[in-house]
Amino acid sequence: MTLTDATHAKAAATPVENVTAVILAGGQGTRIRALFPDVPKPLIPVAGRPFLDWLTAYLAAAGLRSFVYSTGYKGSQIADWCRNGAFPDCRRISVYEDQPLGTGGGLLNCVDDAADWLLVANGDGLCMTGIDALLALRHEPEVDGGLIGVHVADTSPYGSLDSDEAGRLLRFREKQPGTGYVNSGIYLFRKSILEPLRRQGASSLERDLIPEMLAAGRTLKVVRCAEAPFIDIGTPEAVARADEFVLTHLAQLRHAP
């Protein structure tokens, strides 16, 4: 799979209206900095391209055309990447944070540049399932957003999602053994539910913002996925597997919805 292949798949997808993809790309990548000391983690080379190329191509193949990258560490490099012309049919901008804001603060820092809905993803991971079902939540009037949940045999390394029979998220459970659904790190939110949450300083999307949404009576649904090809390039071991993962799984861009 080349970027040209991805671009062709992207061009064939029906554009998704009123959704901005917000990519959280401000982390320092301390665990892999020794391997790539001169570039931010989302730009490390994978299968001959910056990792952000593959993440953006995957989301563009699902119809997304507006992208905002929340940056911090070496953010000027991601700003330059946004101007490289690789995705001519997409709007790509970066929003820099002057101090580390965490996942919640990084998201809130991008709200002004987003459309009515925000699809939020981490800039160092690919979870290649559930995007179409997540985006479909926009058409449920009572729903304010949601997230992709992936079924695993043992939730103890992650913590799990507690949801009701209708799929409504109730809370994040602490780490405990047993099967269940875990958070993939891909979310969808109405812009209107994020605006009241603005604050100064750092915050966590999972520990701060989402519990506040639930406490305020917002309805977030879990898109339950039985299987999920996934990679997070945050460790040297994952980086070593990344080329093979991309070359194996991004072929589905040709047929992505």
C-alpha cells in the first residue's frame, strides 16, 4: 500500500459533513525518543512515510476531510507537515499548545477550529475498526457522542468500559481481571458539549472530561467491536512491528467505507 493508493481510496469516499478529525499529537514520546530524537512521535517513519500519513489516509478513506492536529513537542515539524500537499482534498491545520495540556486540554484547545462534531484520535495509534459505526451516532438525536470499545480476553492491563444494554457509557472501570470492552482511544463528540468544559491548564479526556460529561447527563454510546487490528507506536517493540502492521492492514483502504 502506497500513499497514492490511499489517496485514490480517499477520493472515492463520500465526504463526511460537519465532522472535524482532531488528532492528539502533542506528546513527547519519551519511551522512543532515543530511537528518533529529532522528530515528534507522530512523524516517525513507518513503511516509508510519516506515521501521520497513514493515520490521516485511514480516516480520509472513511470520508473525513477536515483535520486539526493538536501539537506540543516539536510541533513546528507537524505544522510543516500539514503544508506538504500530500492530501490535496483535505484541510489540515495544527494548533500548538504552549504548555503540556494532556489529552483533555489538547482537545479543548482545538474546539474553535472544529465543526459541529469532533472525531478524536491519538496521533500515535491506529485502531482499524468501528469508524463508520462511530460516525453514524451523529444521526441519533439523543446521542451526544461515543467511543469505540474493543473486546479483549483480559481487561486488567487497561481498565474496562461499563455500559448498559442500550450501549450507553456509564463509567470507566478500574483495572481488573476478566473479559470485557476496553477504550480504543477513538471518540466522537458534539462540539456543543465540549464548549462548557473549557478550562485553563492540563486535563485528561478519560479521567476528567468524560466523567464530567456523564455527570451532566450527556449520552455517550459505546460502539462495541469484537476484533480490532490495532497498533500504538509508543514503545520500541511496537515501532519494530509498525512496518508490517501498516503493510498488512492498510490494504483495506481500497475498500474502506
